[in-house]
Amino acid sequence: MAAGAVLLMAFGGPTRPEEIRPFLAQVLEGRAVPTERIEEVARHYEAIGGRSPLNDLTFRQAAALEAALAAAGTPLPVHVGLRHSTPSLAAAVWTMAEAGIRSAIGVILAPHATEASRERYTREVDAAQAALGARAPHVRYVPSWHTHPGFVGAVADAAAEALAALPAERREGATLLFTAHSVPVAMAEPSPYVAEVAASAGAVAARLGSTRWEVAYQSRSGHPHEPWLEPDVNDALRALAAAGARDVVVVPVGFVSDHVEVLYDLDVTARATARAAGLGFVRARTVTDHPGFIAMLAERVRETMG
């Protein structure tokens, strides 16, 4: 069946201050997260302006993807579905059904696969399809793109731009510190997540000709006694400083748009950690609507259409 649309999926975020705590309550439903941690994250949102830019950036990516598909001779509407904001995934599937779309290509805007970044999305789509019955569009998902040259090149461009912000005589000695969202070890172990993050980081470092690179994780939540992936980015920064590093370029390879984990956890907290440790600190931008990244998504959509 020929595809009639693209379903572009992302996490979502609060768009104004009064949405912050309801958003966090929805995200953390059923999880044993201490109240103090929830309030801490709410204050992080308040510190970056009381909202997340993620929804706006996802719609920007959708518009760019739609234009790229049209330019390639495959004009398809791109519908946005957000797991924790509006339009929801269920609403996006319903909108496609109302438009008479019987088949769609699904794109989840998360480079690396875990239950949280794949199955939670596909289960919500499955539930929306079940509710619609025979009217529901069939959704086929694009294959992995964590080492696709389009993604790797876009991240490498961002890292190179960040490196260029350092004094010329210190660039060669700078360490690239790649970060991705930490997840519980129990979630990571049955998934390819750790291997995929390392593969992305290694591919970007190779593209830049760098041998000074490491992977760290960030933004953990959950019960403090539950093991999550480590090292934490702040611990990694302190260890690099103790080992004699002078400069670090933090590359958020696990994120394709800015949101609180980038704008606060890296730009505020990690930057302060680096400053206290005496490290030069530059954060690479996220790929967002980098032409190479968008072209890669369009290519994956066209491949999946067959």
C-alpha cells in the first residue's frame, strides 16, 4: 500500500509555565521519582523561560521534511504526534484517518533505541489504531539512522563549529564528550542503546579525525538507589579535569532538538561543573533542521516506501 503521509513523533514538552507540573506528572506517572526531584526539574523549566522549545522545533523539522520530500518528487504531508503534549500521537493518527490516509511512514525523533525511545511510541500508535478499527492508517517505521552519514555529518558539523569557538592553539587537545540521556541499567541491558550511542559517537569522532573522545550520560531521574547508565556527564567532566584536560566540547549526540536536558542540564549545570573544575567548555548545537539531517530523514522515508 502506497504511503499517504509521514507521522513524525517526538517527546513533547510544556509550552507555558502552567503546563510544567501537569506535564511532569504525566511523564513520571507510575514511576518512583522523589517529589524533590520533580520540583527540581520544574525549576529547571522555569529557569529556561517557563517552557520547552521542543514542540516548536519539531514542527520546524516537520516543515523541513515535508519540503525535502516534495523536492525529491515524493510530496507527502507530515503529521506531528507528541507523546506528552499536543497534538498527541492518538490525535495525529485520528487526523490522518479523517483525511482518508490508509498508510503512513513513522519517524521517531530519537537516534538510539530503548523501550522508552521506541516501544512506548509504537504502543501508543498501536492503541490509537485499535481504537479506530478499520479506519486506522497502517504505519511502517523507518529503519535505524544512528550511524547514517546524514546524521553523523550533521552532528560532526555542529561539533566542528563548537571546536572552532575554542582558541586555535587549544582545539587539537580538546576532548569531545558525547552525551545521551541516561536510562535504567535494567532498560538498557536488553536493548542496543549503549552500543548505538557509542557507534554514533565513534562515527562522529572519526569524521572529525579526533581520537580524544568519550561517552557520558545525563539527566537521570528515578529512585536514587536504582542503577542508571554512567558516567554522569558532571562526573566525566571532573574526571577529565583531574586527568589534565584543558577543554571539553560537549556533543549531545542523543538529542536532535533543544529542550530542558540540553538548555539546563548541559548549558547551566554541566557548564558550571566544568567552570568549577577549570575546564574550558563549549556545547555543540543539536542537529534540529540541519539540511543533511533532514535529507537523511527524507531518504529513510523514501526507502521505507519502497
